[in-house]
Amino acid sequence: FWLKASRARRARAVQSLFGEMAFRAFARPLRTLGARGARFVARQRPVTLAAVPVAAGGLAAGVLLPSQCAEASLVDVSCLTKVAKTDDVGLLPQPASPKYKTALVQIYVDSQPFGGSDKSSSGHRYDTIPIANGMIASGMSCQLVHYVPSEHDTFFKAMEGFDAIIVRCNPGQINAAGGDQMKFDDSMRALQKKGIQVWPSPDVMTNMGAKDALCKIANLAIGLPDTLAYYSPQELEAGFKKTMAFQPRVIKQNRGSSGEGIWIIKLKSGNYCKNYGDRMCSDDEVLEMMEACDNHAETHTVREFLEFCVGGRSSKSGKWDTIGTGKYLEGGKEAGGQLVDQRFCPRIVEGELRYNMVGDTLIGIIHKKPKE
């Protein structure tokens, strides 16, 4: 195909396989090979193409023969369980002499389809390969690994061999996989103290990712006074029964950004009070709920919902169809355990547009619309 195809078809093939950003860095130097270079590459099978830094600070395509591939400077992670069985599908070859050695860390939840709502059938997050290819195209190695809670000590010992670690674990999934978010975060902080970069760091996640920022603007002109944050079971019970009696709600857990643990909730009876605080919901009032991650619907009483938020699945919380485990307040405020309660805005049925940017370049538009 490569020898017979036109230059445009070869370019489209590389672009389709490796992605737009990697294509720009990877395919441009390949064009300089020309037909003669392509014939040389075709004769040297098996071969690996690698992006390597050049003196001018750019990237060039290098051809590594099999013996050279074995000498590539990567961190030994053979002691870790290989969760995803298709690591190399779409992943650019690692540089022969990386400027820096990086790892992209993920988490796989056995009890959830595909390992979590953020995963594809490969076991990787949807953005894992593009992120890794971006690192590789910049002259750095980027190895894909999964954090397995039972291998905690072995895992973090292996991480000491990297210069930087990209953390792509939805925090709620670490607990769902049987891990301990606080233990994971503390170990990442320990790596930082040894000079290893962690992106994003646990402290950045805590300080910048908190959804309770909505509560800090509740009394401003752009806010709503019935926007609350709950850090304890007592606050949740008192606050939710008051807000739920007033208007339909959106309840958000603080962990993760996949829509898991984000509920749109309405009273089945429609018995809302005119003024905020006029009445409180009773335990047996029925709630109609929809979860944002997959738009599935559930029906529970107020008491069952409160029990699920605090204690997860139990005889008191009833049967739940969500892939989540509840326990949204677990660990307290220090561990990110909290719920944000805000009024449901009717125009959300129109959906929202999310613009994905790399620098000033738009690389994707997502129209996220809840099920009507």
C-alpha cells in the first residue's frame, strides 16, 4: 500500500492511525524520505519508526532495526500487571533516546463495563493514546501503565524510574477498584518530594477540581442561594430535604468528571413549595433520578438516596442500577468527600457544547445532551 499509494493517501493513512497532533510531528519528516526512502523502509522488515530529537530542536523520523529496538531506553515495568492487552494499537513507537521518561497512569475497575465509563474496549481511557502520542512526538517516552491497588508498593517503586507521571485516574474509580484514594495521593506526593513531576498533583486536583466553588458564588448575582455543599451525613440530610422540597435538583459528587455520581432529581409527585424553606421532604417521598454518565433512570425514596450517598449499597439503600458505589462523603473533606446540591436549570435539556482545545487550536466539539 505504501509504495503504490499517492502521497495524499499515505498522509491520510498516517493521520487516521496516529491522530492529528502526532501526524503533524510524525508525518512531515516522513515526506522527506521520498519514493527511494520508502522502498528502503519496506525492505527492512520488521522495522520501527521513531520520532527522535534533532539538533535544531525539531523532530525527525528515525528507522530502528530490531536489534536497536531492544536497546531502547525505557523503564522496566514488567513487575506490574498488564491490564490493557492492546497497548500498541495506535501508539507511536517510543523514542530510541528519550529526552525524558514519562508514564501515563490509569485505573481499571473490574466491576464496571470496560473498566469504567471513561474507557474504551481496549481498557484505556479514550484520550490515553492521543496524550501519549503527544509526549512521544515531543521526544519523550510515554509508557502506559495501570495502577492495581493490590500492587501498591511495587507500583510506586517502579514509578521511581520515571522523570514525570501523568495521572489519568478518576479518583472515585480508585476506591471503586478496591484502592484507597488518600493512600494513592500520599504516595504521589512522596514521588514529588523525590523530584519526580506529577501531573496533575493531588493538591492541584483538590484545590482546583472542587465543585464546591459553586457554593462560594451562591449569594452573588450569578449564583443561586439554594446551592449547598455537604461534607457530613447531618448536613446532607438537613440540606437535601429542604432543597428537594423547593425545586428539582442536580446533586454532584466531588470526584471525577465522567458524569458518574451526578444525579438530576425530581419529585415524582411534583409537590414543590413556593418559597425556599417552606417545607421539608419526608423520608418516603419518591424521587425520579437520572445519572449524567449514561442517562439511565432510577426511582428511589428520599431515605434510600440518602443511605446510598453515605453508606453505598446496603439493605437500607435498596437496589441500584448505577455502576457507581455511592459513599460520596467517604473520607471527609480532606479526601475530597463531598456533595454539591444545586438547582436544576431547565435549559440543560438543550445540552451543552464542550470545546476541546490544545493551545489555541480547536481539536473537537462535543454536544452533551441529557436524555429527555
